Amino acid sequence: MSNEPSAAATASPAKSRLANEIERRRTFAIISHPDAGKTTLTEKLLLFGGAIQLAGQVKAKKDGRSTRSDWMAIEKSRGISVATSVMTFEYDGAVFNLLDTPGHEDFSDDTYRTLTAVDSAIMVIDAARGIETRTQKLFEICRLRDIPIVTFINKMDREARDPLDLLDEIEKTLALDTAPMVWPIGQGRSFRGTYDLYQPRVRRLDEDYDGQPVSGPDDPLFAELLEGDAHTRWREEIDLAAEACGRFDLDAFRHGTLTPVFFGSALKNFGVRDVLDALKTHAPPPLSQRAATREVVATEPAMTGIVFKIQANMDPNHRDRIAFMRVCSGKLTRGMKVKHVRSGKTMALSAPQFFFAQDRSLAEEAFAGDVVGIPNRGVLRIGDALTEGEDITFLGIPSFAPEILRRIRLEDAIKAKKLKDAVREMAEEGVVQVFNPVDGTQPIVGVIGALQLDVLADRLKHEYGLATDFDPAPCEAVRWIRSDDPAALKAFIAANRSSVATDLDGDHVYIPSSIFTLNYNAGRNPEIQFLEIKT
């Protein structure tokens, strides 16, 4: 027998704590079509996490602490999410970082950036509507990174489609295997609860979560809950589900090819704890992150992090600017000095913060998987890396060519400099993209969807005191231009000076007057790449 000490015995206490803390992190997002119940589910998840003590209807929170992640004026007035919010809470020994993403498709670029910072997701589906357009698009973004997804079929207490039809639609529309973990007992007004398919028990509406153990689907209790034909159909559904759907497989789930499915009602706080327990038990701890030169493993001792979101004026009284950073490896400690890789400069993390929507607290320490806010004055940008010295460029946060291009018309020309600074700040946040023509004419702003223009105007008015409107831009498209031949790129820019601009990073873009002109010049200049996505 060897006298060598075991690896566990020789591991340092600091290393053991680092591994343990990272192991208990779960960083996830919720994806859904608008009105599927994402905000309500978020609220109830936070209730279980003890992050809030009061939950109510989405818009009625005047007498208690607000539980909503939506905090901008336009979000409150329209009842939509237009910015990513971060909420950190603990539940049953695990630390959850919930990134609440915009639900509207006009903010898909912000949602994509957020989904690069999570390790798993909850997909919320309306039981009456099934897979909707926005759900499908968000799922495809998740599929690009093979993000494990837990499915919650919501609103079972209302009129709902047949559960087997819903599972079939998920499998056919998303090409995703399903593994029902519970089975609904009735639906709509007849919804009585769920039957746990893996640990036979019944959980009823408005009763204790632990439920009542049963002998199986033939237990006499089901005849009491579902009478006559309803009971017969339900028993047949159980058999069909067992034949048609797969059993839960952890490897398939973590590879993004299978989703465990739960049924419930977020509004009635039923089935929500099932989902939270599934995340804790099955979702992966912080995953490795791709960098240009190597893969960064979460348990590495050196701290690395990537900025995936910038938000200004979360506290209008202080005109702050917060960079949301996912810690990719190691441990962040308040006060530590780190390298800002893009500039090569050293900066001190003197006041990193944890968030509960707009509420915040100082983060004395954070571990891989955690999301922290870093106050900064325009130093940090989306995609920036912070490290303990290593030069790392993280991959996976692209910029998309905008579909709508406008010039901003300012009512008070004296405030032109203030407008320039405000637009630059919001471009750094990712709210808009700004392009400066090389011929010195007025800047052009670009957005993915029209609602982003409303947000831009609203924020310019409420946060900067600028009354503005928009005029059409003299161009129809934006393409980043690159070439392996620097001389060819220089010649193209010189020949098309009136149709070339630079973006926030100084990279050149082509802004043609029409799609025809874009296609014509692309055909005439095969040595130039015209890119819709900048990585």
C-alpha cells in the first residue's frame, strides 16, 4: 500500500474553497416569448431564494420593495424588458446568478451578449400557445453554444393544449429531445397538480411542496382527482409519454440535446421550485470560456473576467456607469488590482457590486460564474477582459450590422457636444451603434429594431435632458470591411470616401446608399470582405 498522501489531503484549503465555491454556482437566463410569464417566474424564483419577501402582480408594487427587474422609465410605462438585469441569490446551498434578458426581438443583440455569459437557461412556454417565434429565435442562439435548457410549460391552470402535443412540438420545431419530469393532472379549471414521474408522488395546487407519495400512476388517488373519462385519458397519456419521450439523461442535457420538462403555473407559484431544484441538481457549474489563445477553465486560480454589458444611469441621482462582468476563472477580491487587457493599464476593483435588479451591495469577493458590476467612467467596453496579468482576448461576443440607420436631430443646437457624449456613452453600452463618416459629415446611429430608437429618445430625454428626433440617414446598410491585402482596403476606402465610416472601435465600415450599390461594389471588389457580423 502506498504511503503517498492523497491529492485531497495535499490540496491547500484555499484551493479547496475555490473549487467548492465555484461548484455551487449556477449562472442562467430565462428565455421566452413576450407574455409567456417570464417576469412572473423570475419573481417567484427570487422568492424561493429569499431575495425578496413580497411578491404581487407585476405592476402593483407601490407598498413594498419592488421585485421587478425592469427599472427604466420606458420599461415601467410599457411593461416590457429592454435591458439586461442581474440578480444574485442563494437557495439550498447554491448561489444563483439570474440574468434577465429583454423579451422584445428589437433587443436581440443585447440578449445574445447576455446569453454568452450564462451556463444554462430556463425556457418558458405558454401552455396554450406552445412554441412562439421569439422562443424559437432565442433557442437558436442558445443552440449555438449548446446551452443546457430546462423547460417550464407555464399557465397550466388556464386553457392549455394537450401535453403530448406540446412535447411533440418542442421536439419537431426545435429538434430537441424531451424528458418530462412530471406530468400534469388535468388542465385549465381542472388542473389539480402534477405527478412526479421519477419519485412517484403527487403535488397538488396550494399544498406543501413535498407532496404525497403514491404507489405509481395506478394509485387510487388519481381516480379521486380525475373522474371518469378524464382519468382514463390521463392514464393513457402516462403510457404514451413513457413510450414517446426519453428518460432524463444528464450528459444529453448538458450537451444541449435534451431538455427536462416541467409543468406548472408561475402565477400560482406551482412547479417553480421543481425548476429551481432541477437547475441546482442538473445544470452545470461554471463552464470553461473560449479565448483566442486557449480555453480558460473556471477553477484556475488566477482571476479572469469578461465584460458583456455596460449600463449607464442605473442610479439617476449619481449618473453612474456600470460594467457587468462575468468572472470566468478564479476569485475576485474587492480592492485587487487587475490588468485591463485592451489598454494594457492596471486598474483597482475598489467597489465591485452584486445586483438585485437596480439594488446593489458591495461584493467583497466573487468566484467564477458570478456576475459583478464594476463602476467605471467610460474605461470599460463590451468584450473587454480583466485579468491578473495575462493577455487574454475572450471570444464569442459579436456586433451585428444594424437594420435601421438614422441621424439624430437636436432641438437645441447649443447642446451638440452633450449629445455627442451621450450617444458615445450609449454606444459603449450597446444600446445603439454609432458610425462616424470619414468625410466629416454628421454621425449615423444604427439599431436592430425600431423600439431601440424609442429607448434612445427616451433615455436622451430623461437621463441627459436632450429633446431629439430622427431623420433618415443617406445609407441603407452597414458592413464592416476587411481584407488580407491592406493596400486593397486602403484603395477601396479612398475611392469610396463618402460611403465609409468608422465605428466605436475605429474599425472601418461601408455605408452604401442602397443594397444594390452594396452588391455591385462587393462584386467588383472580391478582395474585400463585407461582413454583417464583427467578431
